[in-house]
Amino acid sequence: MSPRRGLGRAAIALAATLALLCAAAPLVEAALGLDHEATDLLARLEPPSLAHPLGTDDLGRDLLARLLHGGRVSLLVGIVAATIAAVLGTGLGLAAGYLGGRLDSILMRLTDLVIALPLLALLIVLAAVDLTRLGVPEDVARSPEAGLARIVAITAAFGWTTVARLVRAATLSLRSRDFVRAAVALGASPARVMLVHILPSAMPTVLVATALAVGEVIKFESVLSFLGLGIQPPVPSWGNMLTNAQELIWTAPALALWPGLLILATVATCNILADAAAARMRPGSGAGRR
Amino acid sequence: MSGYLVRRALQAIAVLAAMSLLVHVLLALMPGDPVDLMASGDPRMTAADLQRLRELHGVDRPVLERYAAWATAALQGDFGWSRSFRRPVLEVIAPRLWNTVLLMGSALALALAIGLPLGIWAAAREGSMVDRVVNLACFASAATPTFWLALLLMMLFAVRLGWLPAGGLPPAGSGLSGGLRHMVLPVATLALVEAGTYARHLRAAMLEALAENHVRTARAKGASRMRVLLVHALRNAMIPVATVAALGFGGLFSGALVTETMFAWPGMGKLIYDSILGSDFNVALVALLFATLLTLLGSLLADIACAALDPRISLAEAGRE
């Protein structure tokens, strides 16, 4: 077993464990008798114990339960936003790669531009926009759901570039293959060629790019939430759990450790999975099936 | 070459114009308007005063009209007044621009100094333990949230060990060593999260370059292992790395924003963040434009480096397409 393959498998195992634990957060909570919202001001910043496996935070809330619920939010945002970004990027990448010409050069210029921008600064501006000024009713704009939707929208709006570039490259190489040329010769419309003939073959690339995008989005979500512009407390996310931690590094360093470690593990897992999958797709890399 | 530069300059102007319009519209959607903020600072203001202030600052006019007025003034070199600093915007930005360039430049240099040797080392010993460790470290580096690494380094070196200051600029008169001490943690944070990308890309490019005919010829002629690696393979392998660097300036600035905010480093990133939260929109807008200009300049420099490394790339053609 090649080392890369071993790493890929470890990543799959880790991803599955994390996703399952976070998805089952309410069940885990019930089983361990924890509550992620219950504050206990007499039990603030407790060290790990039987009642609180990882201890408590500055409001006496159970850290483990909050980590799992925070993971639900972070993973949900990551997967939903990355999926939207992937659909957007795949469409743009297919069109740029297959139709070529002017459209291609404009789309690729745009992609390069978005990558070259000071993106985080722009995301901060977007995250600070007051939704009520766009005609969203006050109570909707202040709800946690609107906060989620906003962060999904803004990370997806800028997360499509990697997908678009990779899918465009795949489309360019598929475009001149015999089965595609046969379809064109049989009179298939450009839309049909792209969606029925090229897209299925480009699907592995799309999946690799989506995995990368999930990691990217989770990082952006975490930093925006950390800066106080993403997911708003009391809804926990790995990013906003670290906001308070900065003031508590003298008294409770452990609070700063766990959420960051989970972000690191999740993003690394996404990247390792994408890398292992990409290595499998490359012919003759020795990591293929056989 | 000069034609290429002119074209890039025109592109940059177009980008800045589009960016200023976009940000202007977005800033109009921010909570709170500047006049309300002024009023909250002075309880004696009457409704009539507020109305006069609104008219004076043009807050009551449509966004596009305000943008036109701003753009006309900006083209004449007047970028407006900072509400929170009570000084012209440019005076606020100038020293911070230098601080950010200093931070980004040092971090990029350190990231390359860490990443490139590791990439060469890993490629030279493909499949070995070294390669695997470097590979894992690269994944970890790319996946580490910048703000968390900043927290960890602060916890270890400023709180636990007390070796380095936790942030801010050195007090006046602390000399060169004092200045350097304040730079260590921010620069290290930013460099460590960037280094992995360079190591990974250089490793992949080196492996590709090492398989090429000219490298085999060099080996056959009896060139030493070091010479093959550093002279024959490295030059070609640096081309994709320069491309990555060219595309990476936006990300580098994002990292700098977080690092500056964490370590209270008075640079452009912290200024943008603070001015948006503090509703100092004149500063936010101009700072964002300067940040964009900075990243565009960065990618231009990396593109020129690319062309210098690769004689096949001609800048005169690259911009045309």
C-alpha cells in the first residue's frame, strides 16, 4: 500500500467519524447526559471530568457538546456552500472549456481576478451588510437561519473559482476525444454534448474540486465567525467558539485548543481526500487500481 | 514589455474602478449612517442640525450620485476625511500601507525560505520518510486557520514562555532589536501557513523536472547530485511556483488581515476590519482599494518573475491573448 493511499484511507475514516459524530450530536448529548446550551455559572472553566468530558467554557457550558454542535454548523455551511460553488464552477468551467473563444478568456480573466482580490476584506464587507436595508424584514434578518444563509451565500459566491479552473482544464482535454467528436458529428447540441457527454467524464474532477472547496469554505466560515461576522452566538461554530478564547488564553488555554484542532483536522481531511482522489485519476501514477 | 505594462495598468485601473463602485454600493448597505453616529457623539444636536449635516455630507442623495461625487474628488487626490481618526484618509493609510508591505514581504520571504528547501528535499528523497513528513506538514500548514495559529504562538511564546511581545508596535525608541521582536510572531504566523503551499508545489514541479531529458543528460555527464537538483531541475521547477505566488497575493493579504488583527499590528488589514466595524466608511473604501492595488502589484511582480524564469513566456504576448 503506497503511503499516499494509506493517508487517503485514514482521511476517509477521520472524515466519516467527524461527520457522524457531528450529525449525531443530539444523540451523543442525550447518551452522555450533556446539554450544549445549559449555562452553569458555578461551573465555569471546569477541567475535564466525568460530567463534562472536555470541561466547560467561560459560561459553564459543556465543551464537548458545543464542539459537536459547532461542527454541525461548520460542516453544514461547508458542504452546502461548496455544493453551490461546485454547481456554479462546473457550469462556468464547462462553458469556458467547451465553447472557448471570447467567453473562455473573459471567464478565466474573471477567475484570476477573484483569486487576486483581497478576498477576506471583501467578505468582511459583505458579512457586515445590513440585510434590512435590502428589504429583508427585521425579525428574519436577525434570525440564526438568515445568518447561516448569508455565510453560505457569500462563501459560495467566491468559492467557485477552483472548481471552474479544474473543470475547464478537464473539459479542454475531453473536448477533442473521439466520443465527444462522435457526438458532435451526430448533431448533438453544445448543451447536450456538455451535459451528457463531457460532464459524466469530468465528474471525478468535479468531486475533487468540491472536496477542496469544502475545506476552503470551512476556513472562511471559521475566520468570519471568529471575527464576529459569521455565525452569531449563542449558536456555536468552531470559529466563534475561538472568539472568547483569545481573551482567556491566560486562564483557560484548553478552550483555544479544541475548536482549532477540529478545523485543522477537517480542512486537512478534505485536502488529503482530494489529493488522494486526484492521484488515483492520473494514469500511470502507480496509485491507480490494478 | 512597455506595451505589456500599459495593458496591465489599464486592467488594474478598470478593476479598481469596478471595485470602488461595488464597495461604495455595499457600504451604503451598512448598518448605521455616519450622521447618526455623529449625532450619538453630541447630545446637543437637534433634528434640524442633523438634516443640515445630511445635506452637507450628501447622505440624503442616491448612492450613484454620491459615488460620482466621491470619484470626482478622488481623481483630484482628495480621498476624504476619516471620522474616527479625524485626519485625511491618506494620512491614516500611508503608514499602515508600509506596515502591511513590511509584514507581507517578510512573511513571503520567510515562507519561501522554509518552503522551497523542504520541497527540494522531499522531491530529492521521493517516497522516503522525509517526503512523507514534509507531505503531512504541508497539508497541516495549508489547513491551519491563521487566527488559530496566531493564538497558539501567542499562548506559547508570549504567555507561557514570555519570550516575545503578544502584539502591537514597539514603543518609540526601542531600536532595531525591539522592532524585530515585535515582528517575530506575526511574520512567523503568516509564513507558516503559507510555506506548505510552496513546498508542495515545488516538490511536484521538481519531480516533474527531474524526469526530464535535460536532467538525465546532466546526470549522464557526471554532474553532482546537488548540481543536478539545484541548477538543472530547480530553475524549471520554479516556474509553476512563481505562478502559484502570482495567484497567491490575494490569499496572502487575507492572511495578513487576520494576523494584523490578532497581533494588533497597525496595517491595512486591521484598518479595513476596524473601519468597517467602526463605520468609518471613507477609510474602509480607500483602504480596500489600496489593498486591491497591493495584491494586483504583487501578482504583476510574480508574473514578471515568471517570464524571467521561462524564456518561452513572452510578456508581450501573455497579456494579449
